[in-house]
Amino acid sequence: MEPAASEECRYTYEQHKETADWLLDHTTHRPSLAIICGSGLGGLADQVKDPVVFNYTDIPNFPQSTVVGHAGKLVFGTLAGVSCVVMKGRFHMYEGYPLWKVTFPVRIFHLLGARTLIVTNAAGGLNRGYQVGDIMVIRDHINMPGLAGINPLSGPCDERFGPRFPAMSDAYDEQLRGLALAVGKELGYGPSLHEGVYCTLGGPNYETIAECRFLQQLGADAVGMSTVPEVLVARHCGLRVFGFSLITNKSVLEYGTREKANHAEVLEAGRQAALKLERLVSVLLERMKGKGLV
């Protein structure tokens, strides 16, 4: 793995195309949808029908996932009758990867022909109304590393992927958000389904109490260590984006408590909510297909 400081060693357009062409040569699936599974949420990939599975280690140029709860497999197949490719395990800045490597798979999805990206993550609940096991449809995000100049779109811009200055005011597709909230209501998720703002931090440490209070003041409802870099690159490529966070722990907001966030808690909460999450995505995809949105 190359150090994060190796900003000069970016992938070229040709390397992206080499990887995409290799995948197209090794499967007959032609995905219109891509899904990135967050910590403990790889069960979505297990629902794929007629799967063709590649280990990240076998794919040319592909980074390797090093985090517990991220299996490191790329799965092609169908979900709810929709041709898709699913990342069972993503990459993070805190693993030592530069963001151009973290987001490499998104441009591969674009070159494979995908038109929509669904991003999922495990997140800490900052909103006091959120409970562990709740699902938050992402309405918007706050990119803390990006505000400090750490952005996957920095450096040379190859306009074969997208423009120099992409807008992000419509990063999360309004139509898909509304559809997901309607589906959740029909499924009886009601009080456990929300729409809110996701804030990404660099990690790998969990937040201090002061930081959590600060993020609340900024308007964040949930906090995590992923997702936003992939969303930036997806929108840069012109992909439609829908995202949701599974609230796997409540952020610690009060002094004098013995509560602490930990990764084992995150993975366990993800396992317990897996069926709920999979049902929501399955019905959402059926509706998207019926409306010609994928």
C-alpha cells in the first residue's frame, strides 16, 4: 500500500480503463447500479443473485481493504431484478490511502456503465432523537477533511471523468430520497427512519465529547469516517447518488459517563439491523426499476 503522501502517483484514465476492461472480460454482467457496503453491512452483497465474485487482491490496480467488517470482495449479479455490482468492503483515508485511491472503484463503476450509486455506512448518532438501529437517509453532508483541503478531486482534472468544478448542492438525489422514505413508511419503519445530514471525519479515532457537540452545532445528525469521498467522485462522473447511514452507536455527548464508542459495537448493531436494511434496499430497487430510475 502506498503512503497517503504519494499524491504524484495517481491512477491515470488508462489504468482505470484497464481495470474496467478486465472486469468486463471476466463477467457477462453489465451493472446499471453500484452499491458500496459499509462496516457490518456486507449482508447486502450476500443477497445478490447469480453472483460472480472477485477478491480485491485479484483485480488489477484495485486497493485492498484492511478493516474488520470489510470483506474485500466485488460482487456482480442482480438484486431485485436489477443488474448491479456490490463492494463488500470499502477503503478509508485512515488506512493510509490517499483519497484518489479510496475513490478508485467509483470511477471503475462509471466505466462499467453504472448510472446510479448507493452508498451505505455505519454512523454515530449525533441527533438526540436517533436510536441504535435507526436508518438515516442522507439528505446532505459536511465534508470536514474537504474543508481543510483534503479532497479526492484535487490535483489534475481529467475531463473524461467530469468537470473541474462540480456542484454538490444536489449531491443526494431528491427523487430517490423521497422514494426511500415512502418505502420505509410502507414497511412500518416509521419512527426509526429519518432524513438528515451526515458528517465525515478522517478517523480512525472516535470523536471527543467537545467534537460531537461542535458537529451538532454545525447541523450534523450523524458522523462517520467514509462515504463523502465516494459521493464527490460519483457526482463528478455524473452518477445519481442515494445514501443512508445505519446508526450503530449513539455519540457520547455528556461528560461523566462511562459510555465509549467501539468498533465491535458498530459491527454487532450492523448485524442486528441487517434484515431491516436489506428489506428496505430490496423494495427500493423494485420501485426504482418500476419507475425507470435504474
